[in-house]
Amino acid sequence: MKKILAFAGSNSSVSINQQLLENILERIQGHQIHMIKLTEYPLPIYSRDIEVNEGIPENVKKLQEFIDAHDSLVIAVNEHNGAASAFFKNIIDWLSRNKRNFLEGKQILLVSTSPGKRGAKSSLEYTRHIFIRFGGEVVESFSFPSFRDNFENGKVINEVLDMGIEDVLTTFAHQIET
């Protein structure tokens, strides 16, 4: 049994990425899952001045402790105007200043969604690239398009997308077990 940490990169109280993440986590069996909400760990916007004068914020250290205590991560990545949200990017910036390879040894499943047809693919690809740079192994990813057309009451209503998620989860489960 692996320990999996899960969170969405959004700071919205009605995040569609959080909704997708919760649906995905319900499907993962046989592992210990710990979901956190990043909004419960507020951080100032990264600044070298803050880092030098005040040090690394305690919430960054808490987030790193969560990451270190888990084998794998499931992360739902949101997108603002074709890029990772400033909220999520700020967390990545702080984590990387605290520990350069803050994802070292972690196997990661990345998912994303948006109201549009691309399903936040730009943010997903950015995050995949940057996570590898910080030592993570992105073993699987899934972009869920047109959220409002394909998701209702906590469920995926598009059969093809539902099968796609199942395939991704099967691959992820296999990869984290090896």
C-alpha cells in the first residue's frame, strides 16, 4: 500500500479541478490517500527579500513535510489564461526555494480540467516540465476537456472520458507498485 498525497492547484472555493480530483480519488483503491487544500497553507507572493529577511515561511515547510511523507502525488492543475495560476506557481516557487528537488523520488499523476476544449493542457504541460526539473517523475497525466459539458453532480457523464480516466488510473497504479 502506497501513501498518496493529493491536492488541487486552485484557490477557488468552487474549483472544477478540485471536483475532478475528488472524483478521481474515489476511484483509487488499496492505497492510503491524504488530500489537502493548499488554501489552508497561505503564503506571501515569493520575494527574494522576504526569503532573506524573514526566511522560508512555516507553511512551505509544512507542505514539504507532507510531500516527503508520501510515496506518490495526485495533483489537479488549474489554468488561468493558458498558464498555471499565480497561486499554484507561487507555491512551486516557494517549495523550490526551500528544497531544490522538492519532488525527488515522487511518482506523480497530473490531471487538469477547464471549461474549454483543451482541458487546461497548457498548464498541465508546463507543470509536467517543471516537476521533472524539481526531481519528480510524472508517470501519467490526463486532461479533461469541457468540464461543464462532461461532469455533473460529482460524476463524469462522458463515457469515453470516464474510460480514459480509468485507463490512466490503471497505469498510475501499476507504476507506483513497481
